[in-house]
Amino acid sequence: MEQLFADPSLIYILSGAAVLLVPVFVFFKSKKTQSKIESSELSPEKIITGEKLSEKDVPIVAQKPEPTPEVTLKSALSKTEESFFGRIKQVFSANNKSEDIIEQIEEILYTSDLGPKTVQKLISAVQDDLSKSDLNQIDKIKSALSIEITKILQPAHSTQTGQAELIDVIQHASSGPTVIMILGVNGAGKTTSIGKMAAALASKNKKVLVAAGDTFRAAAGGQLKTWTDRAQTQATESGMVDIFWPAGVTDPAAVAFDAVAKGKAQNFDYIILDTAGRLHTQSHLMEELKKVKRVMTKAIPEAPHNTWIVLDANSGQNALNQAIEFNKAMEISGVILTKMDGTAKGGVVIGVVDNLGVPIKLVGLGEKISDLKVFDYKEYINSILP
């Protein structure tokens, strides 16, 4: 043995062998342990005999995330209901006289973003339809308000109840692509609404061309491209979403004309035109919108078939003023009301429809690409006057 270790070359050989054998030993040891664990996981004896399992005997199963519950109009309007009918109920809980009740309800309506014209219409209906004794009964007040709000909303929304979808609320072209022009101020949610609309249409086997007509903001085209890419993921095999975003073109009217011409030539079903955000007080920019609209008719005489304004529900009375002024310039045919989830200013729905006589086409109820829903006036009334 002494002779063995006296030879340095043998020591080097044995050391090298040890270095090579150690990882091999560790590998087979770990495989044996893993085999034992797997055997214990699948061992029927432990199940049959009821033997207590240790942690290593129980396989780890990945937990599926809980599905996000779908946002409904009723849940989105919970704060509006609280600030509207909830405050009306408080008036009755204070045992007020009928004269005081009417005065306080009028104040609640004024502060619920309905607009003065609509408030007077509702108050007059309550006073005309109810006797003095009825004014002390909350159910009578609620019924009178519900009937009058229905009179305001029903004519514009006769086809928008039940299971109506986006395709059902669009005014379609008699032939060729249907053009939808989207208006609104900056920050209202035009880009996201366009992306969600494109996704909904492409999921129904439709070909959608989105035109980047906001040539004012440098980032507008990129943001729209991001949303059209997301929308394309929802397309069926025969559906598609494409974007028209010409480099170096700064004239929005030129973008609109070329987009409509392309959509017509390539047999798209829908063309959705984005426009630059502008305040309703900027008269020169409103004139620009009129020019865009005129130019489109040179490619498709009836275009745009739909002129929709996007309003932020949280803007309340200001959203109503925007809609009135845009309508003077552009003859709006529909409204998309965004950010309805959690707003206390949902009363603006009644004021917008009463002042413009046009329907609320869609409401944004969340951030998911599927959270743009067709407005249902019956569900709306039942939500704010439960």
C-alpha cells in the first residue's frame, strides 16, 4: 500500500477517477430518489391501506386561475344607482313633506349629469302624473321616473335589447364596405374602442380595415397598430383585421380617401376611420372633420354610413356638451360611452339621448378586448332604478 501511494502518477490517476465518478454517483442517486418519489405518488398500496401520505407523496398540481367574471351593465352602474336612486331613497327616509320631496329630487337630478332640459322633463312628468299624496310614496316616484326615462330612451333603441351584437346596431351599406367614422376628444377612448370593435367584427368572419386618420399625434398610429394586432387574434379563419397607416401622410382627408378606396377595391366588409382628438370649441378642427367626411364620398358616395362619437362617461355634463357641439358639425348617428365600469355619472346616458335623439350604440365596461357591449336601455333603466 505504501508503495502504491509512493508513486505520484498513481495518485493522480486515482484522484482523476474520483472526480469523474462523483457526479455519476450523484446522478444515479438522484434518479433513484426521483423513482422512489414517483413510485410513492402512484403506489396503489398507500391508497388501499389508507397509509398516511407525506408531502413528497402528494404530486403538485398547478392551480388554474379563477376566470375573471364578466362585467355586466348592472354591476358597472352600481355607483350610478347609488348616487341616483340611492339618494332619492334617502329623501323619503327623512319623512319630508311632498313639496320638499320634489325640490330635493329635482336637485338630485340636476347633480346626476342629465342636463337641465332632461331634468325639467322628468320633474314635469312626476308632477303631472302623480297626485299630492302619491308624491310621498317612493314606489310611485320610481314608477313615474321609469316611465318617462323609457319614453326618452326607447325610440332610439328599439332594436338594441336582449342579445343584440355590434353587427346588429351598425347602419350597413347597400353594397360594398360599410364605413364607420369615429370622433371624440383626446382621452375619451377612441383607439381602444376601435380595437374592440374590430375584434368583435373579425370574430364574426368579417374583414375589417382600420384607418389611422389621426395624423396629429405621433404615437397615434402605433397605438392603433397595437390594438389592431390584438384584434386580429380574435379573428376567425375567414375574418381579419388590417391597418391602413401610410408613412409620411399628414393630411387626414388623404388618409380617409385612400383607406376607403383600398377597402372598396379589396372587398373589406368594414372600414373604421380613426380621427384626431379635438375639443368641440376648436372650430377650425371641426371644419377639418367636415372636409374628411366630404372627401370620403368621392370614393363611396354614401360614406360614412355611421358617424359615432366616443364619450368618457366620467366626464358627465361635459360629455353631454361635447356631444351637442359635435352633433352640430357632424350629424352624429351614434354614441360609444366608455369607462362606464364604476362611474357615478351614468345619468349622462339619458341627457345625451334626450338632447341628440341618437342611440347609445356601445358601452365600455372594462379593459378586456371583449368589454365593449351593445347598450340595452331596459337593462340600464332596471340598473339605476332597481
